[in-house]
Amino acid sequence: MKQETLAELLGISQQKMSVLENTAELDDAKLDDIAKALEVPTQAIKEYSDEKILNIINSTITDSPIYNNFCTFNPLDKLVEAYDENKKLYERLLAAEKEKLAYVEQLLKK
């Protein structure tokens, strides 16, 4: 959240918010106001640490079913397969067109 937004929610100026951010310790009343504005428990702010946040993010990502679905195939192999299938399809279409052309030429000769 931007300083301006939080300052507005707290009813203070952005400069005052900057001062609060750089204050080592805040009184409980001010901390409660900030927690309410951020919609987090006051205790979460008191116990905040970058390390805890990184641990939460890492565990969230690694526990995610999306993260745990590792590729069981080589994507390059799939690309080559798709290329080969397209080439075969092109060759079949070309053969069909040649057959049509031969049939039309045969009709014209009659």
C-alpha cells in the first residue's frame, strides 16, 4: 500500500506517515489504527519480519498444486512432434489437391 493511501485512511498527511514509518516504536493506539487500516491483526505488525514473510511466500508457492506439477516431458520434443504432425497433414492435403487436379485434367481431356 502506498504511503499516500495509508495516510488518507489514517486521516494524516503523507509527510506524517513517512515520519511514522521511520519511527522505531509506536504507541499501541497508533499501531491499532494502522492495523485496522491495513486490515491485519496488530500482533502481525508487532511480529513482522522479512524472514517470516519470505517463509510464508515460499511455503505458499511450494505447497501450491501448480508448483508441484512438474513437466514429465520435454517441451522441445512436443514442439518437434507438432511440427512433424503439421508436415504430415500438409503432405496429405497436397496429395489430395494433386488427386483433384489430376481428376479435373482427366475430365477436361474427355
